Amino acid sequence: MIRKERGFNEEDFVRNLTSLTFSVIQATDDPELEKLEMFTTLISACIERHAPLTRTKVTRPPASWLHDEEIVGLQNQRNVLRHKAHSLKTPDAWQAFRDVRNRLKTTIKEAKRSFINTAL
């Protein structure tokens, strides 16, 4: 469960938060525990109103090995060469694209294998 922050309006939240009736907390006789629970309930209700919890499904964990500088550089180079190969349509351009693509795939496999070995 995560908070839905897309439609969050900070001004409305602050306005609603300042209009909460905190005087109710002072009216209770029970010293600390009940006051804390009332305060928490008031704040939680305000947060829930402006940024409700939503159920999300995580499809797969993030692949942290893909954030390596070498891999990111090869991905950028591959994208440039792919665009060039499609526009030029020459065998040399396609071969350059394939070479970088294959080097990228090998680098990703090695990084993934290394990540899994260190994790286990």
C-alpha cells in the first residue's frame, strides 16, 4: 500500500490541517495516552483525506544492476546506432548497431550474474 500523491494539493492540505479542532484533545481528562491517540486520529484522517492509501501490485523487483555507468553508456550508444542504422540502411551501420547491442547484452548478463552471486 502506498499513498496516492497524484492529486495532492498542498494548499488544501495545510488549510484543512490548520482548521482541525485540536481543542478536543485538551478537553480529555486522561493525560497522555488518550490525548496522543486523539491527536494521531485527527492527523491521520486529514492525511487520508488528501493522500489516501491505494493498493498497488509490484510486478517485478527493480533491476539494480542496470544502473551501472557502463551499461547506461552502452544503452545510449545502442539507441544512437539503432537510429542511425534505420536512417542510413547500410550494412556497416547495422553491423555497428549489432556489435554494440551484443556487447550490451553480454555486459548485462555478467552484471546480473555478479549481482546474484554477491546477493546469495
